[in-house]
Amino acid sequence: MVRLGASLTKMASEDTNSLIEQRKAKLAALRAKGVDPFRNKFKPSESCQHARDNYAEGREVAVAGRITAHRDMGKSMFIDVRDQSGRLQVYAQKNVLGDEQFDLFRHLDLGDFVGAKGTLFTTKTGEISVRLTTFIVLAKALRPPPEKWHGLADTEIRYRQRYLDLVANPEVKDVFLKRTQIIREIRNYLNERGYVEVETPMMQAIPGGAAAKPFKTHHNALGCDFFMRIALELYLKRLLVGGIDKVYEIGRNFRNEGLSRKHNPEFTMLEAYEAYGDYETMMELVQGMVCHVAQKVLGKLTLEQKDAEGKVTKTIDLTPPWRRIKYKDIVRERAGADWFDVSADERKERAVKLGAEIGKEYEDFEVTQAVFEKVIEPTLLNPTFVTHAPKQLIPLAKLSPEDPSTVEVFECCINGQEIAPAYTEQNDPIEQRERLEHQAGGEQQKLDEDFLVALEHGMPPAGGMGMGIDRLCMMLLGQESIRDVILFPQLKPK
């Protein structure tokens, strides 16, 4: 089988090489006729979609794009030209172009870029098309397109060569264009409410703001190590100290951890902080912002999730107000009303029976959290704010006055995963130092001393939240894997 596989691979490679040689021969033939497709300039008058949307019989248009279909009918030919907006059919006739130009037209291949001028008309089958009067070759593709040009299905090729995925699968391109719109509408929403967008360091001397393993790098000129940031939080809070009362950043974070359907080593986060706010302020912000984005980008608040065959598997309703429930209450609801009354050992046994993975070294609060993450969170399809988590989980949040064993936080869960956590931020420098020291396990080098000094200068009470942009896009755009909303996901090099 190994030899057969190797043989098939060799044959496929030979076929590709043969096609490349044929295309190079066509390129040489074009140049021999005085045509260099890589030097030509062409200015489209409009996009393909604009031409279709503004159809008028006989109207002159100039469009440009990649050839994605090719039908030779002897003395006439049809090609499909596709740009970012969509597809438009072009009809070429020998008696219109003349022998020389029609012969040049025959040198075009799938994947080539062409500029086409002509008049709009409708074919007998009702297809809006361009009756070609002149054309220009804009770029010759020397490699043939994937075998399944219409609907590239090989996942490995799709992720490694995303450009082919975007060409072959218009619905994939639409996902990424919508992702751009989502981020733009998030910015619009925050900017209109007086938030200031900033940029903070990606390389940090001490990684902070989350409990995660960082990537390490070395700065030659300074002669010291730095870490790629794992969170935006601590620098944004410094800006609250500095008097910027509403601040946010959308940027990359890096975590040297596993890959999964929901995790990529580098991912995009939004973090926002508001002086004189709290976790409830952030609850209203998250709910309002997500609903705004869904309405602006998708035009609806009811989202259908579909499988590979296009069958609707679940429906998410974003209509406000969103459900709010305390952490302990939802645990009691799903894991037993007496969960917090039984012994720690019994909780551990029950957690295993419920299907949670429990490590031998797990502390009691980690056992409950494992049940929440593995058993409860995946069932939260519609938006749910789970509030007042155990204080051990979040050392950067304020204690709840009514229950000092918990902190004023929420996790916003939609589509079975966390989309956005938020806190009433801790601004007591003494309390903050004690809790960060506990988290660091006594290792002073893990403490961000500059951040603690900043707090000692006084930080206003504030609400803060983080939102995983990739997970938000997964939910809004109906994608099952984070790799399907990241243009170039992390892959092991070949």
C-alpha cells in the first residue's frame, strides 16, 4: 500500500508538472505575439456584482477577475470571471474579436486573470452576461487550480493554501468578509459610546492577565527574554490609572498550549474597560454589542447552525434580555441540589460519574469548575450570563459583598462555549498583591511589579470584559471549528 500511495503521488505530481509546462508554453506563445500578461494595466469600471445588480441591456461595462469556468463552442466561447463580489459570465465571439484576438483568447486557462470590456445582455437561459468587445490578459496562472475547483474539499489544502480555498469556495470567502464586518461593527459600537482604542505591547517582560503558558522569545539588543502576551488586561488597566476612562483593544494573544476545535495558539481578543462601571455594566455592553453586530452584519438575531449537508442542527436566539444565573445555582441545577453540601471527596466521585476529567492534584474548586466546563457549559446554547464564580478562579476581580467566597464576574456562554468573561475589577492594591502572590505560588519573578505599583497610584473602580473574536465569529457565522474563522490557522510545518 505504501508503494501504491507513493506511486499515485508521483503520478499526480507528474500530471501537475505536465500541466505547468503546458501553461508555460502558452505564456511563451503570448509573449511571442507581443503580449506580456504581467505588465498590463486595466481599470475595472465596477465589480461583477455591481454589473449584475445594475443590469441594463446594452450598457457598457469593464470588469476584471479570475477565470473560474471555461466553455469552448468553436467560434464562440463562454468564461466565468470572478472577483471579490461574485461571478459574471463573459461571451466571446470570433466574428466580433477577429481571428488574432480570438486566438489570444484561446490561450486563456482556468485561474488566469483577465480584464473584459463589453455590453451587458441576457442569454437565452436568462444568464446576465457581457458580450465581449475587447479583453486584456492581466496575469497568467502557471499552476492549475485544484482538481475540485468548484468546492475544494481537502481540509489540509484548505488550511495550508487558504488562497485556493477562497478561490474555490465562495462561501468561505463570505465567512471571512463577514468576519471583517463583525470587527468593524464592534469598533463602531464601542467608538460611538466613547471608548478609546489603543495598542499595548505584544512582547512583555512578565506575561500576565491570565493563567496560561506563554511563548518565549529573546531580544538581542537588550540581552533579555520576553514573552508573547497571553492577555491584554494589565496594560489596559494601567491606562485606567492614567486617566483614560473608557479603553479597549482588539489584538492578538499567544498561548503555548494545545490545539482543538475551540483553540488556536494565536487568537484575537477584544478587551474593554470602563471606569466607574462594574460587571453589570459589562453585561449590558456585551449584550448590546453582540445584538448590534448580529443585526448589522446578518440582519437577524436568530441564527441557524447547519451541518455539512446544510441541515439545520440547532438554532440560537440572541433576542434580549439574556438569561442570568449564578454559578452555584446552575451547578446545583445540573449536578445536584446538594452539590455544595456534600464532602469534597464525594464531589470528586460525582464529578467523574458526570463525565468530567479530574486530575489527582485538583483542588476542590477545580473539581466544580471541571463539571461546569465539561458538563454544563456545552449545554448553554442560547446566551447565558453565569455570574459570581469562586474567588479562586479569578484573582483580578472584586469579592462579592453578599458572598465573599465568590467574585463579581460573569461568563457569557453562547453555543456551548464561553464567548466573554467580565469582572468588577479589583482596584485594592494590597488585596490584589496578595491574590497575585498566591497565584504565582511565591515565585516573585512571576509578579508584574510595575502593574502593582500602578495600582498603588490609584485605579478607579471599573468594569472590564474580554471577548474571543474568533469564538464570536464561530457562533455568528455557524462555523464548527476555530480554524474556519482564522485565515491562516496554526499548522505543523510539512
